[in-house]
Amino acid sequence: MADTLAPQRIRVAVIGASGYTGGEVIRLLLEHPHVDLAFLSAERAAGAAVGSVHPWLRNHPRAAGLTFRPLAELADTDPVDIAFGCLPTGTLPERLPLIAQRAERVLNLGGDFRLRDTGDIRRHYPDTAAHPPQEDFAYYVPELSPAVPEGRFVNLPGCMAVTTVYALYPLFAHDEPLVTGRVIVDAKTGSTGGGRGSGEPPAERTGNFRVHKLHGHRHAPEIRQALADFTGTAVDLRFSTHSLDVARGIMITAYSELRDGVTALDVKRAYAKAYVGRPFVRVRPAPKAPQDFPMLKAVVGSNVAEVAIAVRDGQCVTVAALDNLIKGAAGQAVQAMNLISGFPESAGLPTTAVSP
């Protein structure tokens, strides 16, 4: 598909550009050597300068002339090569026909078209269920999908889902899985996971660590579907989520039991093999001290996911961390754009974190 796109520069639209993920897509693309930001939509912020809605972008020289426009004006612009869908989940389906008329490819960061099971879609994405797509969306994880998608429509994974998939994939990517029985996952996420429209009072989040959802999170069926697709194994998953008092970042901890005869060295080799040559998933090979393990301050601000394992007495604990707005959303989408467009996979993507 790369030969259908311009080899050096492409025109890009960001739909729903005033939210956190839209702002991150803009921030990354402002630094991208092969992209022209051709159209930025935001209904309530139409006419506003990008820097007034995202103050952290206002000093970038390429942001000076950028303003938000109503989505309807996309019909009057020159076509774009790629449109990033950054709308709140449930709002893209009605707008997709217009976007598809003007965009060669659509990369959706929302949850609308991730699931295939109609019952799961009705339960977790009722607005999407009312507007099924006219064409299939490929579910794309750059490190795990067997090929770069060739279709027009691509859905990127959910942030907590992909963190969990990175953590568990090596355990099941064999004819015989390395672990047996149930896998229990605790996921912890920062406040930006709820989007810019979250109504949670800061005073209730600050200094707190609380349950988000112990059962029924919509990323659970996505994880089961993705692991089944990528490994051929149906995983018995128990998935709970918690809210952290941080702006961004996700950490998950997964607990599993090794099959008889599987050693710690087998597990270590499986993780090394799974992510060798993958620049944005880093396995921590021999963590000893607590700071050696994946942590938010090692990944926030970067497009890197860290993964590590600890095996003892037949029990396996896997830890993974990433920035939900970058590797879990905007960076993942830019990485996909790079691969689809034939650009270097790492173009425009940071690998170092921001701390303290």
C-alpha cells in the first residue's frame, strides 16, 4: 500500500483535534519530517488557534498558523492521504462517510470498530452498533499484526488493552502456551485515560488510588480477541482497572501459572524472541531493584512500552508500562502511519521519557 502514497510528504487531517489524543497527534506530527497538517477539526473550538486550545503547542513555529475548523469544511478541502480519528468513542461512525470521501486512509484511535462480536459491540459500544461500518476495519498492533494493513480503514488498540497484550503475548505465542489456567490482570491508569471531558473533580483524584472497574471493562473482550487472533489461544482472563493520581501513564500487573516443565529461562527466551527488532517494545531482561522494572517515569513522554517478568516457584508475574496518550494512542497511530506510508517506523516518535 505504501506505493499508493506520496513517498516524501503526505497530507494529514486530525478529526477531533481538541482532545488529549488529538493534541498529542498534532504535537507528534509537528515534528514529523514527512507530514503536512492539512486539516484539523474541532466543532466547539472551530476558529480557535491550536495554541489557544493546546497551550503546550503554542510556541512551536509550525503551529503558529494552525486553526481548528468544523468537520463539514473537510468536504471543501483537497483530499488528504490519512485522517486520524480522535473523536470520542461512539461519534466517528456517523461522520465516517464524509471523512472517507476525503481521506485515502482512516486511522481510528477510538474504540468504535475494535470488536467483532456483535453482542460485545452492543454492550460496550452501543452508539457504534447503531452505525455499522460499510467496510471492515483492520485491528492493527504494529509489533504483532502479521502484515501492514492494506485496507482503507484501520482501528488502533485501546491503551489498557495493548499494554496487557504486550505483557501476555509471549506467554501464548507458541503451539503450547507457557502458562496454564486463568490469567489475572490489574491495570492502573492516569486521569487522561478518561479524556478531556472527564467530569471527575481533581480534588477527588489527587492523593487517591481507587477502583475504576473490577468487572466488565470494555477492554477485556478486546484483549481476549487480540490474544486469540495473534496467538490462536483463548485466554481465561480476569481484568480489573484502577485510577492513579497521575496525569498520564498505564501500568499493568499480570499473574499466571507456568505449565509443568516450563522454566524461567523458557519464559525469558519467549519474551526476548517476541520483541527482538521491535524498537518500541523493550523487554527489561534482568530486573533486580524496583527501579529496574517497568515504571511510568521511564516511559511517560515516549512511544516506548516496557515489559518485564519475574518467575518463582512456577508462578509468573508480568509487568508492563507505557504512556497512554503516546504508545497507547497517538504515538501508536503515528507508528502505524509510518509503516503504512513506507516511512521509517520511528519517524517523529520519541524514545526518551520526561521526568521528574
